[in-house]
Amino acid sequence: MDNVPEPSSEKFRAYRQKLLDQLETSSQGERHRAQYELELMRNSHFVKAGGLLHHYHDSGPENPRGTVLLIHGWDCWWMWWHRIIRELNAAGYRTVAYDMKGHGWSENDPENRYQIADFVRDLDGLIRAIGLKDLHIAAFSFGPFVALDYVNKYPNSVRSMVFFNFGYLPNSEFISKAAPATITFIFNIMMRKLTWWLPAYIFARLVLSRNSVMMHDIKVGFESLGFCASEAIEQTTRQITDMHTTTMLPDMVRSVSLPIHFVAGDGDVIMTPENTRKLQEMAVSGTFECVPDCGHLITLELPQTAAEIVLQHISSNS
């Protein structure tokens, strides 16, 4: 296989070796999945941002029609976009999907700096390091927090944004105190100890998804748990459920003049369509779309639909 990119993270090298081992020892289905992911890894690169190695996947045609930056969600990694990447590349667009620090193949922060502002500084460093300009952003779940703060704080050439499964959640002092402990227990203490994907899938299918998901994408989601630093889960959970964040979110949205398309899943019980609509109505140039028969995990549930939404929004704002 191709040489490992230099520099690269230990997480990347270990995962690559696991895939190479699967080519020799696994079932036909696992070998096919391993081969597919090894092919994807040929477009993986690493760059220093905020003093840490950040992984990003960069693919598309030689003369692209435009560039789409893909920002993953809470406890996720860049691979949640892999099917959408394929669709966007086929339509002539370059895609750059990166891992926030403490997620995916990017390095963990030894100083445990996992606040939104930290992720935003890193994103600015990454964009400047690889020279991204005139880009469109698609972000999922937690990702829009990073995207909004980035376009508000840093000089940029972002032209439009699509936000999937992102809304204005009701909050209270009780919720802001109880939610972090509950979520941390489920994902950091209970889910992270799982060694088999099935219990995690059952939870996701009952709570987060309204569609069956392909086996490959089940495992993509399951891998997120192992890659994500536990401190990143704890800190981001505390911040997004904090009353200060809830209070500031409307101002963050109103401060952006870019076209923002807010996309909700009709069956999303986490970020309901009603809560997504609330944010859209706050935006200077916001539009809203509700996807039928979809839960909170649109990038894995309905990747082709998600890709079509991104392409349509870019076409309307090119």
C-alpha cells in the first residue's frame, strides 16, 4: 500500500495498520471495507494547527467548481461525511473534511483545551495553512457552533453555509447542571466501554435515527467513540448546555450575513424541527428545510439527500 503521510498522528498509523491486518485475516465483507477505507486514506493529510497535528481529507477533481469544507459533529469524525464526499466530488466539487483536535485522527490536546474558541482558532490555522479560499461550509450538530464562531471572529472568504440538525434548544439552570452529567455518563462511561457495535447501534436506532444504516456506517459511527478524547466530550457537553452559550447563540446567528440553510430531520428528537426553525428565523439570510423520515444522523441515514441539499444551496449562492 501507499506510504504513510509524513507527518501523521499515532491514531492514524494505528488505524491504518488495523485495516492492513484485516486484509489478511478478516471476512470478505471486512476486507472490502478495509480496502475502501485504505483508498480513502490516500487523500489524508496532516497540518499543524494550534500546535497539534490535525488530520484533513482533501479530494475532488483537478479543476473543481468550488470547495466545500465539512465540519463534523459532537463525538464524531470526518468519516461521517464519506458518502457525501463521494457525491460532492462527482458533482465537481473539492471537499475538505477535517478532524477537530481530540477527534478522529487529529491529535489529542495534552492541555485539554476543548472549548469552542479553541476549535475555532485551530480551524482558522488549518484554513490558512492549506490556503482555502472562496469556500462553502457544511456542518453537522456541534459543527455549526464552530462555523458560526469562525465566520464571526476571523477574516475569511466563506460564501454560504449549510447546518444539519442544529437548533436553539430550550435551557434552564436545572438543564445546564443535569445535562452534562447525564450525557457524559452515557457516552463517556457507558458507551465508550462497549467492545461490540450492536448495543451502540440499538441505542442510535431507537433514539437518534429514523432509518436503517448500512453496516459500514454503523461501524464508522462506532469508531467515533474510540477516537474521541473523553475530556473533549466532557468540555463540549458542558459548554453547549451552559446558559451563557444558550444566551449567546441568537447573537451569533444574527451577526452572520451569509446565506445559511438550516436543515432539520422531521423525526429528530434532539434538535427538533421547531428548534431549528427558531434559529433560521433569527438569521439575516436564513432558509429552512425539514427532511421527512429522518432523525438526528442525516449524514449517515440519508447521505445522498444531504449531498443534494448541499449542492442545491451552493448552486443558489454561487
